[in-house]
Amino acid sequence: MSLQQRNVDLTGLNTLALPSRAACYVEITAPPQLFAGELKQAPRFVLGDGSNLVLTGDFDGLVVHMAIAGRQLLSEDTDAWYVRAGAGENWHDFVQWTLGQGWPGLENLSLIPGRVGAAPIQNIGAYGLEVGECVHSLNAWDFEKRCFLTVDRKDCRFGYRDSLFKQEGWHLSGRMAIASVLFRLPKRWRPNTRYTDVTQELAAREITSPMPRDIASAIIAIRQRKLPDPAVTPNAGSFFHNPVVDRSIAEKLGSDYPSLPRYPQPDGQVKLAAGWLIEQAGWKGKSLGPVGMFEKQALVLVNHGGATGADVLRTMAAVRAAVHEKFGVALTPEPIFL
């Protein structure tokens, strides 16, 4: 019996609610389903929650929707807990579950949309933490070699919103499908509160010695205030990378715009706040047709209703042009375009 469905509507499977149909579609709920020969067809795209995705039209290929559930403490030693989660687990729910079990370490990544399997591909990050810091290894199906591979953290080549999977183009070619991720959560926990928003939220709550769930609660509150709920206002979260520029460029911009947030990097370059650049370029709360930048956070692109992928591309280009004209800085979009 075939696993595939034909001519499937993807509108409800991407958080921007963009209209699209897939010629073929299959939902994977267990790793052995990946053995099916019918999944070898190309083109192929591996889908999670569609929370970092721009659908630019119909997809004349196979969408492999990863929905493998399961989470467990695999092992522990004197230094850490090793927790495994299926690729289809909701990311935020998984983070809150680890905290409930008494295994902290992921709390700064609370309320990030998406599924566990997509987290390492994008190397999701927020409030001073990237998921790559907590990944021990992952298990992935190679559609070409037709076998499962274990990829250790050191081989994932994690970078800023980057990984081996993006560097090799596998997120677009659909060569690999992550089935599960093994996280290493250190037992020697230290609060990560170096972001001003977090320290201010904790101070407002009169918390001076925060525990992991205090930090999670604070970050959830911050995100809920700043970011739209995709169920209410379709969006794909932060739409642009924070640009990283040479120190000389950052110093010149800092001289011209003293309030520009700048974050020195270990390699000597400087990360700039994309949201600030977009706001100063006049795009906070501004729309072009049905697509615009959110009024509370200029970094978030939203669909006000009825938008298509073409509308998103048009607004994206206008925002990039405005920022480049004002600051001479090129913005790079975060989402995958299909």
C-alpha cells in the first residue's frame, strides 16, 4: 500500500499560510517508513512545521513531512543527561518537558516555533544560546545511500543559523531527513541571562537568583509581547539574519548612528541588529499589499491575509533595498524558499 497522497494542500502546513500544493505528500511517523522505495523520487522536500519556510508556488515533487514522535532520557553520566527526541516533536513542548523532568539547558530557546528535527538544520538560537551548543549527535536518513547515519556534533559544522545540512544544500535537495536528535544537557547548570531583555524581565519579577523555569517563563513572556502568534497573524518568525560586518564598517555605522546595537564576535567581526536597521529604514509596521513588517518587532514579516509567495518576495526585496540604501548593509533572509 502506497504511503503517498496526491495533490495535497500545503496552506495549513506553513506558518505564513501561503497557498501551495504538493504533487505528492507523505507523512513519516516511524523511522522504518523511510525505507520505502517510493520515497526515492525527486524533487523531494523534507518538511517540519513549515515555520521557517516561504512557499513561492506549487511544488511538483514529493513532500516528506517528518512527524516521528518520542522523547526519552537515553542515558546519563556524572556530567550530563543525554535526552533523545523524535524529529516530529514540537520544539517548545519538548523544551518545557525537559525542564519539567529537571534537565535544564534549553530554557533560553523556549517558545521558538517548529519541530525538533528542524532545529539543528537552522541551528536555531535566541537570548544567548544556539541549539548546536546542546546537540550531542543526530540520526538522519540518507535517501541516496539508503541508510541511517549518526552525525556527531563536531561534524554538524554549526554556525550562526547554519549547519552542515544547509552548507551542503541538503535542506533544499531533500537528501537527508533527520529522524531524531540526541541532546547533551550539562548537570552543572548556570543561568544564561546576559541579554538585557531577560535581566529586565527577571528584575521586574524581583527574581535575583533565577532557576531554569524562571528564565523560561521570562523568555516566554518577552516573546509573547514582541512576536505575533502564527495562529492569529501568519508569520515565519525572524525573517532576516542579523548581519555580521567588518569592525571598520561597524565603527563607521556606530559613529553615524550611536544607538545602533552592535555585538562583537570572537573572530573580530561585529553583528548588527537587523530589526533596528529595518525600523530605522522606515519599515516597522509598514506593509506592501498584504505583507508587511510587524508593528511590534520590525524583524518579523507577517501575512495580513490572502498573501502569496510573490507578495512575500516583493516585500522582502523592498525591505532589503531600503536598508541597503540607508546603511549600505545587505540583509540575508532566514527562511527556506521553495
